[in-house]
Amino acid sequence: MASVFYVLRATLTVILLLAGIIVLVLQYLQSSPAPTCHLPPAHSAQQTKQANSSAVEQQTYKPVMLLWFWPGNKRAIQDDLSNLPTSPRPKFQRWIWFNADSPNHTRRIEGIQSLFNLTLTYRKDSDIQVRRLLTFKNSDEEFVLPKKERLLCWFVDSDNLTTQSGEGYSYYRELINHMKVDVFHNSTKGENYFLTMSSCKFYLSFENSIHRDYITETFNSPLSVGTVPIVLGPPRRNYEDFAPGESFIHVNDFPTSLALAQFLLGLDKDQEAYMRYFHWRGYYTARLHLTEEKYEFAHAICQACRHVGIYKEYRVVPDLYKWFIL
Ligand SMILES: *[C@@H]1O[C@H](CO)[C@@H](O)[C@H](O)[C@H]1NC(C)=O
Ligand SMILES: *[C@@H]1O[C@H](CO)[C@@H](O)[C@H](O)[C@H]1NC(C)=O
Ligand SMILES: *[C@@H]1O[C@H](CO)[C@@H](O)[C@H](O)[C@H]1NC(C)=O
Ligand SMILES: *[C@@H]1O[C@H](CO)[C@@H](O)[C@H](O)[C@H]1NC(C)=O
Ligand SMILES: *[C@@H]1O[C@H](CO)[C@@H](O)[C@H](O)[C@H]1NC(C)=O
């Protein structure tokens, strides 16, 4: 975790970590860069070396990025916009809308629809994408299946699974008529989280709301630790935009929860068939997502910095909510 923060610090010029949802990019396009726009020499040298093959090294200026709020529902833009920067807004300043939530958890705030120049969300059609689940493998390391002690697991925050509404919960209630599910309520996001997950052959990667591209760490976590995700969310085709089709099992692949249960129980007895769900590991690596709150958004913010350092295109996002919520 510490090293991630280091990378963040080394890569970015200035980041002010406050609370909430917008990122401002101040770019001195014509004028000569302000001193703070430069990385300290040691970092500059390091970055040039690392980024040798990318366009980054051709940059002659570094944008300054200001994180206006640390993202999170409680600390978002206020309804009366009183916690936004006060006008007039400098001409060179670009605003990025940063939202890691699903439309269901995105509050509609009037008056911000056309304030932004770039979008940073989980959606594939954002200017900058928050999540990238897999990267190409760059080592010869062989995948070793973690020791398995449980068949099917689920980590949920809810205490009472009999009363929860939502597709995932109803599917779970059907499924347990046909097979055992080990439920962990203490999904404390510490070391145990990944360790426990890796001890399960399968994991219920049920999204809490269903939207195109909304595929979260509930999918990424089992992939990264060597557990096969059983997904409930957008259609299989959409998952395949993010991960190989044979890396997961979709509940819609089966007509009933009984058929799914029978299939999983069959795989439990057929190690060779089970191992086919890990063939993709010969080509890709799944990154562990960062679980601590203070690091959770670091990757997205790094993506944003990288993006504004490389690309010069900006626009006015026409209607944020029409695009994102509908
Ligand atoms: C960049 O990489 C090329 C070959 O990949 C190498 O010849 C060159 O010296 C490198 N430049 C720097 C600044 O590291
Ligand atoms: C869950 O809610 C149901 C219905 O309200 C109740 O009958 C049951 O006792 C609750 N279970 C637990 C574990 O709280
Ligand atoms: C939850 O508690 C169980 C014991 O009740 C423990 O085995 C497991 O590691 C814990 N899981 C997490 C994610 O902390
Ligand atoms: C959004 O949330 C509501 C209530 O939680 C739920 O009924 C609805 O299905 C959700 N929408 C989607 C698209 O998941
Ligand atoms: C960025 O958005 C603002 C607000 O809509 C707009 O006035 C400005 O022209 C945009 N800048 C660019 C380069 O598109």
C-alpha cells in the first residue's frame, strides 16, 4: 500500500487530497509552466526512464491536478453547489467529473450538467475509465491454484439475507436450496478478505445494481486471488468486454439456479474442467484492487493524471445525467 502511495506521489506533480467528486485540471497551455508544474529532478529522471516508450516523455509541461473533494457519497457536491469553486473560472481550467458509483447511487444535482470537460467513471465510454481489471502478463510466473477449503462463498454486508430485496439476494435464496454457500458477514477489507476468498473455489460476484459496464471489485477480487467468479450483473457479453469469457461463470448461462448448482457440484469433482477457468492466467494478470478507503481511488486518480498528461482533447460534456443515468 505504501508503495502505491509513493507511485502516486512520484507520478503526479501536485495533488491536493480534499474531500468529494470533482477534479480540476489547470493547464498552462500557452504560457510557460509554473514552477510547481515540474516534477523535482530526481522524479523527472525516473519518470522519463519508466515512460520511455510512451508519449509521456514528449511532454514539455505538466498539468497541475487538484482533487477538489475526496470521492464519496457523503462528501459530494452539495445540492446548492455552495462547495464548488467560486467563479469566474479561469479559461485554462478543465474540470473532470469523477464518479465511481453506479447511476443508482448517483444523486442528481441540478446545475452541474454542463460544467465538465472530461468524465472519469466506470463506464467504458467515459473519457477516462476508473477500472481496468486485467493487464497483459509480463512475467513467466506460473499460476498456482491457492489451497481450496470451501466450495462457494459470498461476502455480504447485510446481516439478514432473508429480507433483502435485490436480484442477487433472491438468487442466493434460491441457490441455497440446492447447494451450500459459505456466507461471510465480516467482510472486513483487510488481509483476511483476500485470503478467505482465495480459499473458495467459487465466489458469488453479485453486483448490487445492474448497469452496463458496472462490474466492480466483487468481480475483480475473486479473479485476482484465483477464485472463479459466479457473476450476476450485466449480460455476459458485457463482462467479456472486461475479462476473458472463460474466466467466469454467468448465472444467465443456466436456466435455473438448480442447473447452476449442479454444474458447480460437477466442477467440484472434475479438477481438469475447473482448471480451465484459469487458462487466461497464462496471458493476463488481474490486479488486486486497493481496499483501504484512502487508496481505493488512487488508481483512478492516477489514470486521470496520465490521461491529461498525454491527451489534449477537451470538450464540454453535454448533459452529464442524460449520458450517465439514462
Ligand atoms: C529509450 O528506449 C530506447 C530503446 O527502447 C533507447 O535506445 C533509449 O536510450 C531510451 N531512452 C532513454 C532516455 O532511456
Ligand atoms: C430476518 O428477518 C426475518 C423477517 O423479518 C426474521 O424473521 C428473521 O428472524 C431475521 N433473521 C435474523 C438472523 O435476524
Ligand atoms: C470472518 O470470520 C471468520 C470466522 O468467523 C474467519 O474465518 C474469516 O477469516 C473472517 N473473514 C474475513 C474476511 O475477515
Ligand atoms: C436501482 O435501485 C433500485 C432500488 O434499490 C432497484 O429496484 C433497481 O432495480 C435498481 N436499478 C438497477 C438498474 O439495478
Ligand atoms: C470546459 O467546460 C467549460 C464549461 O462548460 C467550457 O466553458 C469550456 O469551454 C470547456 N473547455 C474546453 C476546452 O472544452
